[in-house]
Amino acid sequence: MARLQENILSIITAFHTYARRDGDRGTLSKEELRQLIHKMSKTLFSFSCLFSLQNPHDSQTIDKILHFLEWDGDGKIDFNEFLFLVFRVAKACYWYLQK
């Protein structure tokens, strides 16, 4: 399997890993988003600067990210909204690594 295809499958798997915790595999709840962001902020050096946030672990930060990503007003993050987050993180990492 090509590396790009493996990475795409990893993104899908990550979404489903967090989305299924409350029984709805199609969306991330606020709590699931919090868990995902907490995990990402430990491993991605540029995560907090993506959203100009000081503390990626507090509830106001999660609310800001949820508001930023959540386009359809249902209070949850669907896969398309999740991809926007992934692309923002990838873009930030790309530019950071170019320095």
C-alpha cells in the first residue's frame, strides 16, 4: 500500500477512534474533541499556535476550536469538519518544518 494511502487510512481511523466513544461513529462530541486535542497537543509542537491559543487543555480553548470547526450548528464535528482541522495542523507543520 502506498504511503499516502496509509496516511489517509490513519486519518480515518483516528476520527473513528475518537468518534465512537459516545456511540456515534459519525461525529465528534465536545468531549471527544477535547480528548483528541489533548492527545494531539502532546505530540504536535505547532497545535496551539494554529488557533493562537495559550492552553489547549482548558474548556474555553475547546469551545473556541469547536466554534471554529463546527459549520452546521449541530454542536458536533463531522468528518468534513475534522478534515479541516487535520489540514490546518498539516499546513502549520509544513510551514514550521520549512524554517
